[in-house]
Amino acid sequence: MKINFYDPLVWLFISGLLLAACTFLPLRIQNDNLRNFVMRWVLVPVSVVIIAYSYPVGIEVFKNIALIWKS
């Protein structure tokens, strides 16, 4: 089974999961040292994935939706 990363549902799931991690992990972690570690070594790479994957694929997904609605 091959995952199509340009599928709107896959994009929505991955983007939602990554954005939820960036939002809720710093709020849930009470230990300052652990929070600092997670923010540097987990959330920075997650943010890079958001920039490198979610934005370009989101543009393509909404472009395809606009083209479908236009016709």
C-alpha cells in the first residue's frame, strides 16, 4: 500500500497532527528542562516539516479544489 501524500485527507491529518504537537506539547510539559529539550529537539524539526510539507502541499490541495469548483 502506497500513501499518496498529496491526498487532501492525508495532508489534513498530518498537518493537524503536527500543529497539535506544536500547540499542546509545550503546554502539557511542566518540567522546564524537559520542555526546553522537547522544544529544541522535537518541535523545531516538526516545524521544519510543517514548512517543507504542509504549506506546499496545502497550496496544491486548495489549487485542485479551486479548479474542481471552477468547472
